[in-house]
Amino acid sequence: MREKVEAALAKVRPMLQADGGDVELVEITANGIVKVRLTGRCKTCPMSKMTLRNGVERIVLKEVPQVKAVEEA
């Protein structure tokens, strides 16, 4: 599953990198929770929660149905 999640994150990365940020996978829990860390400008952006939900989580859930949620680590 890790490879599928990384592939999904790779689809989101260009959008984040265009704004000076990025995302890294921290862990995938046994119950299907993906924990990520926003880096660069995304780390301090006031819109980071929205980016996490509307961007990162939406794509990961679509690409990897086994994932239950995406949370910030």
C-alpha cells in the first residue's frame, strides 16, 4: 500500500511545489490512516488545512481506496 500512497502523493506534489511547498509520507497506520507532513511554504501557510483535505486527502482516497483518512503528522 505504501507504493500506492507514494504514487498518489506524486500526483499532488507538482501543485504544492509550484507554491514552494511539498508533502512527505510519515507513516501508514494499521487501521488505514495516512500521516503526512507538509513542508516548505505549505508548513506555515494559513490554508494548509484546506490543502490537506481538498488536495492531498482527496487524491489519496481516490487512488488508494484502502486508506480511511489522511492526517497531518
